[in-house]
Amino acid sequence: MIKTIHIVVFVSFLILGCSQDQEGKLPAHPSLSLSVSEAQEVVAGLEKYPLLASSYQELKGAADGAISADIEVPLPGEAGGYAHEKHKQNYRDMKNAGYLFTFTGDTAYAFFVKTMLDEYALLYPTLGPHPLSAKQKPGRLFHQVLNESVWLLNTAQAYDCVYEWLKPEDRQKYEDNIFNPMVELFSVKYAEAHDQIHNHGMWASASVGMIGLAMGNDEYVERAIFGTKNNGTGGFLAQVEHLFSPDGYYMEGAYYVRYAIRPLLFFAEALERNRPYMKIYEFKDEIIKKAFYSMVQMTSPSGEFFPINDASVSMNILAPGVLYGTSVIFDRYGFDKNLLGLAKIQGEVYPNGAGLKLAQAYAQEPEVTEPSWSSIEFVDGDDGTHGGFGILRSGEGKDQTVLAMKYGGHGLGHGHFDKLHFMFYDGGEDVVPDYGYARWVNIETKYGGRYLPENNSYAKQTIAHNTLVIDGKSQNDGNRKAADKVHASRHFFDVSNPEIQVMSATTDVHYDGTSLQRTMLLIEDQRLEYPVVLDIYRVESEKKHQYDMPIHYKGYIMNTNFEYAGDSQVQKPLGTSSGYEHIWKTAGATVTSDAMITWLDGHRYYSYITDVPSKSEILFGMTGANDPNFNLRNEPVFITRTSGKDMVFASILEPHGYYSLAEESSISVHPTIQELRVVGHSDEGTVVEVLGAKDLHWTIMINNAVADADAEHTVDFSGETYSWKGNFKVIQK
Amino acid sequence: MIKTIHIVVFVSFLILGCSQDQEGKLPAHPSLSLSVSEAQEVVAGLEKYPLLASSYQELKGAADGAISADIEVPLPGEAGGYAHEKHKQNYRDMKNAGYLFTFTGDTAYAFFVKTMLDEYALLYPTLGPHPLSAKQKPGRLFHQVLNESVWLLNTAQAYDCVYEWLKPEDRQKYEDNIFNPMVELFSVKYAEAHDQIHNHGMWASASVGMIGLAMGNDEYVERAIFGTKNNGTGGFLAQVEHLFSPDGYYMEGAYYVRYAIRPLLFFAEALERNRPYMKIYEFKDEIIKKAFYSMVQMTSPSGEFFPINDASVSMNILAPGVLYGTSVIFDRYGFDKNLLGLAKIQGEVYPNGAGLKLAQAYAQEPEVTEPSWSSIEFVDGDDGTHGGFGILRSGEGKDQTVLAMKYGGHGLGHGHFDKLHFMFYDGGEDVVPDYGYARWVNIETKYGGRYLPENNSYAKQTIAHNTLVIDGKSQNDGNRKAADKVHASRHFFDVSNPEIQVMSATTDVHYDGTSLQRTMLLIEDQRLEYPVVLDIYRVESEKKHQYDMPIHYKGYIMNTNFEYAGDSQVQKPLGTSSGYEHIWKTAGATVTSDAMITWLDGHRYYSYITDVPSKSEILFGMTGANDPNFNLRNEPVFITRTSGKDMVFASILEPHGYYSLAEESSISVHPTIQELRVVGHSDEGTVVEVLGAKDLHWTIMINNAVADADAEHTVDFSGETYSWKGNFKVIQK
């Protein structure tokens, strides 16, 4: 599976470069992410560039706080517990102090790093494998070796900063007692994990490479770059090559890439500084640039990453890797207003030469505005053939409307059974959210902050997402290995008309014997206050199935156009498996025509109107069943349930009106759109009509055959003939 | 019951004043809240005072938007519906336009007011009583006459502004067709409601008085001031006299006073301008000042009103009456830094002469900080003998810690069965909240925005609050008439030591045959990160009862020191009446020693430790049962349940640590305090011990006898003798 073409080209290049430039040279220190001359420039720029000055002051405040406190290197402890957090704080403190030493020359900072390393040099050799690891590979300081790589990657930079100041015998002591044993652990004992294409492998190789560069140990550096077998099947280049699709999409999702991009960027930058002939920033058609840009576009208008896969719903572009990247990418790939916009939200720059350039440009820009990303589709898979991820955007800034659909690969161990799942952001809220992970990260009393059992039993399951569930089972029957072998497929993506943006994707490999096609449109109309989502989900099946269409929402139900019966006296779970066991049934209804549900979320109303086949059910639910340890968040969902063979689920989601409880003001609790009708569907096309107040009458035609922007289509439904050219047509009357 | 002393004095004063100053004078227009000379000063000050300028620009923007849109005066409709909101918007638009006409002299604004009044003059005579009132007295434009008073109070000011510009025949038309019929409705047809001491009566009398002043109709003004019987038993003065306790506390709570204070201040100010000899601002020892200051102190650190009684949890100091009051109170009662602080949060001043003065002072102040209110106790009842409301505060600004306890009267129809109930604010969150009301105000699809049935069945009940529930029944068995006859009592309130603040209250009239005493302390200790709450709730009873101590919280359970069994497969309500039927039981435990529960709310952990008598239960619950229309919010609670006769429930609530999901950072998930012990209690005193890490050891002694700051107390418990002087003693070791 692994393509090696880029690596092969690159290896020959590297060997050539190596013979030319590297003979007998010892690296000047520091050289990993900051140099002495760069530090002088930064200090000189503090008065001129406010963004740089505030970043520097924050760094200095942290370093000064650290060196004035007692040094403590505790015995290892529980994940998320005191010792765990203390060892994390220690590497941050050492790196900050190393930087401040480089900026100021004040040996108090260097002495702090030395004293702490002395303590680690005493402790580390006494430690065996951490006894409290669960399923993870144990480190010695931490319950999992991953955290130890993070420790080393940071400490390598601290060491780099004080290297010249240290006595040779101290250097020898730290290398013998800490760094060499760590490299041994990461790249010999766990050689397989080091070489595995995974964010953990990225951390392992980058940390080995960083300490190798700091120590002047070329063997470590080569191992980090080319893998433990020194053949490019593992190591940093293989990670960079295979973790990203050709346009930079990361199969594990944005939450993980913001974590993986930290070692990637730190080691890439260290290589650029120490092995410039490698031209690492040009590798694989500038894949590092693409990876960064892909990541920062996988975000809500408020800057939170789309929480697909095992992701936190709160992680955002303030994460350290993104902060570093904004400065480094600006420096290495050139001016971009959107990077200034990112820096505006982040409120800081990285305190080195790259951050200096960014702060300069920021100060010179007449008006810096928040980033305005455009609609975009990312392909998935390292060769770009494993489906993708589509993002439709409308409007500007935090009030942007965003519709995102996931139709790529599964995403390895952190993948969810969520193909053709969508998320919708509007009015600054995640209106139709992804649950993210079931985890209270770093909270010791919550299973040591690890993934909780409910992550597998609920968060990963199909019903936890906004996509069709067939026969109450998850896609690929919840089997990760089966899911990893397949992927959904792109059908078409067309954002040429900003008022009618469309994306369509398919799969026939996630539920046996079924073909699914989801087409989602983001449509503007001057009679509507905000863009609306039109969702056309077509199912083909030879056999009869139960179909559940869940919509997760936030807030409270304000209105329905049908009667429902609340489960008021007794509440039971919606099912017994596939995640249904975690959803209390709170109410239910039988509906026979267009069903409308209006809820309130933040300051806006949202109405969902779906054209149900006769005698469908609407089920209302709330997560939290079979959750005896209060591990889940309690969030509401409604599910349209019907059964049949071939079918189109068409629905529309309209944001409207305004509500403020503080102002006691309510405007337009009723939507403009009133009716939705599936006129017909065939292998050629689907036709849907939408009707509303103000004489709103839309006809939407979708191509169900092979995607082709030029093909002509004609279908006859209910005595009417519909013709169009290309993948879709929308008539707005 | 009604004391008339102030009114009697005042009436003689008024008659005197009247004969001296008022002969033959016609008021110059406008004169209610703005004059022509004042308007000129405001305009002249726009360039100098940014706060005034932005307020003016906002007003102008609203007025310009209104006059450029079509005028629409719809037929009356459902509460919260389109027509309802439109009539509200219309009075706002007319008032804004009237003000702009006064500021600019631009007749386009005056013409707008005229044209709209023409429409109302056509419509109003055709209307009978509004057909969609529920239990309320119907208006004609609105489903309840209250809204119509609001309409008139605002429209009177618009009319006042354009009065001189209008032709006499137009004035006659509006008075004949709109204003006189409205006054007839408010003060003749509903004379009883007009004179009733209630916020509705305040609105009725103030609106009648305002239009009376605008029209130059002295009879209306007198009626408004002295009531429909013209004897001071009703009307504005009686409202001001009896709605507030001697220190300005309003028995219906802050949510209602922010509504009642609007007509109070507008009419008071109009009287001061038109009947200055009344000296209304001196009435009842400056009760208007006290009412305002009491109101703005009944707030969380973020400026939301304590949501006691039927209150919205979101209503805050941006409410129009508070905005007007900040300017007027500053103008009439003089400089106060806290008023500047309020203006800072509000971000605006009222655009008249009072706002001009406030904006001037604001611009001259070197640094305006957010208001810093102090600990304070308010007495309840118009003679101040009906218990009270205590507020303990520690710290500054939005991160202030606030502990509030309610021990006054019931509060009429909007009262809750919540005596000795507390609320706790910390870290910018309402950590132990009051549910407020069960209502989606102004949302037409939610029962027309009215109070919902669940307001009576849940929100008013004792279990919806943070106070003891005996035998699963609400105080006074949920009978409002019984509750209105009694009140809780002050015991002592001592904030002389800012590190140990204490309040204590009692009642023996809310549960038959029981005496309750709740003593709450807000304690600082340098070993603790934040002030903690110590709660000592003593019960005496001859008979055995079931005791439930509910703590409502927000967020998620992170830890307990006991095993509990989740109600994972089936969820049932906690009971069948008194509000218990609305709480799902989510988990339960049997505990035999100190129980500790830690939850996460915002960025902080909170640990509750309670010394349970042997074999108690801890019940976890979530609101939402027996709620077939999704009317309730879903909020968690835990309840300590035990049974017995005499008993002390002692508990401590400790805020600690830090959590950020976005930063994936967790600090100190475990509290410092570990144990709490009721050493003993008697009619003389209660002794409690608190133990924790860092050798923390406190002994707390509380006086249970008659409050007396000088009395000596000695008690013997478990062979130890405890002696102290005064109402309490805390030894911190």
C-alpha cells in the first residue's frame, strides 16, 4: 500500500546534500527553533511590534515564575494526576527557561535547566516501565510512551539552548542517563511504534531527531528521518508522506493533526535550520504547507476544530502546534492575510525569527480581519482516492454558516462509524454537532483521563452522528478492521455559484446490500434570513430495512407540527446495542406527512422539515442511558424512523428569527419554508420541491448517475418531465 | 396592614405645594424625561463624551431605521406573536422618533409619530377586550392590560415630544380615541388592579400619570398619584411606599423590581420635572434611591439578577429600567463610582440631561472599574420585620464569590416556597443556581410565552431550591395563601471580619411542628484557593420526618468518595408530587460517613462534603420528568436524604483547581478539605469541625439561642467544653 516515490527521490537528494555540507561540522547551539542572532533580532523588535512584545512578556512571565519556584521531579504517578502534570509542567518550564537564557544571557535561567536535568538524571535510571499504563505502551515518567516523546521534544530544545553553557561532563551525564535511554526506548524497544504511520510515530521520530540534532548525534537524526530500518518505510519522511492526502487532509481528523503537526513542524524547522539542503519544506509538493492549511480550515467559524473521530469538541486554533505553525508557515511560505487573521485570534506569535516576521507584517497591515476561509473539498487517502471531506461556507467571520460532510476513510483506531455524516454551524453555534469523544481528558478521577468505555459503545457508533443508521446497527457492524478497508466516495462538489453550493457523496460498502448517496446543498434566497441546508439522502436496497435518520441538536424544542407523546413517567433506552442503549427515549410520535420541528439554540431558531414516507416515527432522545458513572454528556437528538427498500430522505434545515431571554425578545419563531416534497427518484436523478411563505417555490434536480458536469439528464416523475445539464439544477421561484 | 404615615405627611405637603406653584400654569413640552434646553445640551456634549455619543448614535440609528420603514399597526394577535411584538416595536419607535425630533427639530421624526398615532386612533376605538387572554385581564392591543400600560407609558413620552408640533385637532383625536379610553381601561374598568400594591399597579398608575402630565390633565395625574379613590390607599405613592422594605428590598425579587422600577423612575422623574415641590426623590427617606441600589446589588458578579421567585435566569442590569435608573439616580442623588461601574458594563447612558452628567463624570474619571458591591443584608416587609435577604461577597469584579440566602416573605403570586434557600456564585458561574421560572417568555409557540404549568408544579416547589424539604412536601404544603401569611426570620448577620462572614436565619412556620435554623458562612483560609461555603442547617422536631437536602448544580460529576448505582436501564421520577415528579432519578447510593461529590462547572472543580447521619441516601436527579411538552430545562441535582427528629445537616462547598478542555489541562481535581464533623448541637449552640490537607483544622461554634453579639455561650459535647462570646466563633488551625 505505501507509496515510496517521494522518499526515493528525496533520499538520493539527501545523500548528495549530506556529502557536500556536513563534513566535520558541529552544529552551533541553539539551532533547533531559535538561534543567538535571531534572539537578538527578537529582542530588538520588542518595542516595535506589540504582538511580539506581548508574546515575549508571557513567555518571560512563565519562565520567571518557574525559576523562582522550587524544583520538583516527582516519582511517576497516575495519568492526569499530580506527578503526570508536574512532569509536563517541567518540560514547559525548561523550554521557557532555555529560551529566556538565549534571549537574555541571564545564567539564572540556564542554571534552572541544569538543576532540573540533574534531578531527572538521578531519577530516570531508577525507573522501570510505568506500572499504571492501561492498553498503552508505558513510558517511564508517564503511563504512555507518547507523553515521554513530548517531554523529550521540548526538553531537547531546552538542552539545545543551554548546550554551550553546560560543562561537557554535565552533557555526558544527561545524555547517558536521560536522552540515550529515551531514544533507546522510543526507537529500539518500541521500534515498531516508531515506524508505524500514526501520530504517535510522528512524535517518536521527531523527538529522536530533535535530541539527535541537539546532541550532534547523526545516527539518531538519520534514524528519525528514515526510520529504524533506515529504509524510509518508517520515520519522519514516511510519516509526512503517508499521514496526509495529496492536498494535506489528515485521515485522523483535525483534532489529531493539531497534535501531530507540532512534532512535524518542530522537526521540519529544525531540519531546515540544520540540514537546509534537504529542502524539507518543498517535500511532496509542499505537503507541510498543505497540511497546515488543511488543518486550519477544518474549523468552525469560532476556530474550533471539527470534532470528527475521537476529538474534543473544544480544541481550537490556540493549540500550541497551530500557534507555532502560524509563525513558521508565514515565514517559510510567505505572506497570507489569513495567517494574520489567525494571529489576531491567537493573540500572539511564536517568539523566534518567524514570529518576528509575522508580528512585523501584522503591525504593517492597515486592518487585520479574522480569517475568511472559502468552501473547499479535501480528498482523503495518501493517494487522494479514498473519498474526502467537503466544507461549504457562506458569509464572513464568526457568523459564517458552515456545512461540513465527511465521506473519506475510517481513520484508524480513532475512527468513527460516521460516513456521510454532517455538521452544521450557524450563528456562532455548532447547531448540528458531532459528539466528539467520550473522555474527560487529563482528569485523573475519570479513568485517568483516558478514553472511556462509552467512547467505543457510544461516541464511535453511527447513531452518535448525523447520518443514516440501517437496522439499528452501525456501519460495517461497528467493526473497525472492516471499516478501515473501505471508504466512502466523492460524487461531486460544486461551489461555483456562491448562492447554491452543493456536495454529493456515496457509499455501497458500509451497509451490506445498500447503496447510499447523500447530496447536501447550502442555499441562499433573499426571502430567507440565512442560508438553509437541503439534505437529500437516497438509499437503494434490495431488501427491506429499518432506516433511522438522527439529527443531534442543542437547546430546546419550541414547536412541532405534530402531536407527540412524552415518555414522562418512565424513561427507557432506545435500544440495546450500537449506541442506542445510551440514548433515553424522551418522546415519540407517529407522523404521516411533512414533519416540522423547531428548536431554540443560542439566539436563533432552527426548523427542520422532513418529507416523511407515510407512517413514520419521530423519536426524541437524550444521551445518558447505560451510563452508570456519569461519563457521557447529556445531549438531545431526534430521529426520523421509517422502513422500506429504496427511499429518499429529504429534509431542510432553516435558521430563522431571534431570541434573547435577557431582552425578553422573540422574533419569527415560525420558519419561512413550509413544505418539502420528494417528487421522484431513479438511477438517473432525484427531484425535490420546496415550498414556503412569500411564494417561495424551489425545484431541485440532482444527478444520481456518474458525476459529469456536462451530461444531460431527463427524468419523468408523476407525469412531469424534468431536464437539466450537469450534476444538479436548482430553480428558485 | 398598610401603613399610611408617609403618605399622610406627603399629601399635606403636596396640597401645600400645589396651591403655591401650580396655578394656571400649563406644562411646556416636552417635560416628561427630556426638555428642549436639555436636548440642546446633550447635542452639544456629543463630541466630548464618547459614552453619550454612542448612546445617541444607537438611538438615532433605531429611529432612522423606523422612520424609513413602512408603518404597520396590525390587528391584535397571540401573546409573543407577530402583532404583539409589532405593537411593542411601535411604541419603541414612536418614543425614539419623538426624542430625535426634540434633538434635531427634523419634522420627519414628528411626522412619523403623527402618522402612527393616526393609525392607532383609527384602530383603537374598534377594538374590544383582547380575545386571547388566559388568566390575565385583557387589554385591547395586547392580551393583558399590563402590556398596554407599557405601551402608554412610552407613547406618552413620544406624544410629549411632538405635542407642540401637533395641531390641536390631532391632539384631540388621539386623546379621544386612544389615551382617554386607555386611562378609562386602566383606572376605571380595572380600578382595583390599578390600586393593588403590585408591579402591575405601578405600571397602571405611572402610565396614567405620564399621559396625564403630557395632556395637562390634572385629574389623571392626581388619580395616578393617590389612587382611584384619591385617598392614598392606591396609586403611585402607595406603590412606592408599600412595595419596598425600608431599605429598598422588593418582596417580589430583583427580576420584578427591574420591571417595576421602570414606571417608578419614569413617573418619579416626570413628577420631579413637573411637580418639583413634591420632592418625590426625598419621599420615605429617599426610598427611590434605596430601591435602585437594592436592585442593582441583587445581582451575580456578571450582573444577572438573582433569579428568585418567578424570574428569568438571564435578566440583567442591561434592562431598560436599570439603564434609565443609572443615569437618573446619578443625577438626582449624586456621584458614585459604582454607578460609573454600572455604566461601564451597560456601555451606554440614557440620552437626556441625566445621562449627560453621567457621561461627563465617566469621561473625567481616570479609571472606571466594574462595580464592587459589598456584603449586605436587606430586610423584607414594608416595615422591615418580615425576615430578609443576605448577601455575602468576597473578592472583586466578575470573579467575585457570592453567597446569597433568602429568608423573607413569600412574595405574592410570584413567590416560591423557598425559604432558607441559597444560591452560590463563583468563578463567573452560578454554581448552585436557582431554577428561576418555567417559562419561555414571549415565545408564541410556548403557551404564548406565558408561565407554563410546570412553573407551579416544579419551579415554585421547595425541591426546586437549595433548602431542606421535609417529608417530600413543599413549605406550607405548597399553599400560597398560607405562605403569604408567614415569613422566615433574621437571626444574625455579621460581616465585620471579611475572612469569616456569617448569616443565620430561622423559621418555625413553614413546616408544622419543626424549627429550622440555617447558618451559612463564607470562609477564607490561605490554604484554600477560594472562599468556601460552610452550611449548618439545624432542624428540631418532635416527630420523626424524612429530610431531603437538595443541591442543584451545573456541569458533570467528576468524582465521589462512595459507590453509587446508576439508574441505567430504566429511569423513573423521584416522586409523584411537590415537584419530585419532575426529577428523573439518575443514580442512588447509600452512605454511612462523610459523603464527597466533586463536579466540574466551567473552568473550576467544586467539592461538596456533607457529614451524613449513618445510613443516609444520596440521590442524583435530572429535571425533565413529567414534562410531556419539553417545557423544562434539563438540570442536575443531588439530594442527601435521611430521617430522624432533631438533626444538623452540615456541609462544605469548596471550589478548587482548574480545568480547560481546549487546553487539555487539569489541576487539583481533589479538594483540600476532607472531613466535616458535627460535634454536637443544642438549644444553646452547634459545634462543627472541619479537617483537611495542609493540617487544616477548624472549629466552628454557632449560637442557636436568641441572637446577641455580647452573650457568652458554653456547651459540652462528647466530653469537650466549647465557650464563645457572641453569635459565632471560628477557630482556624
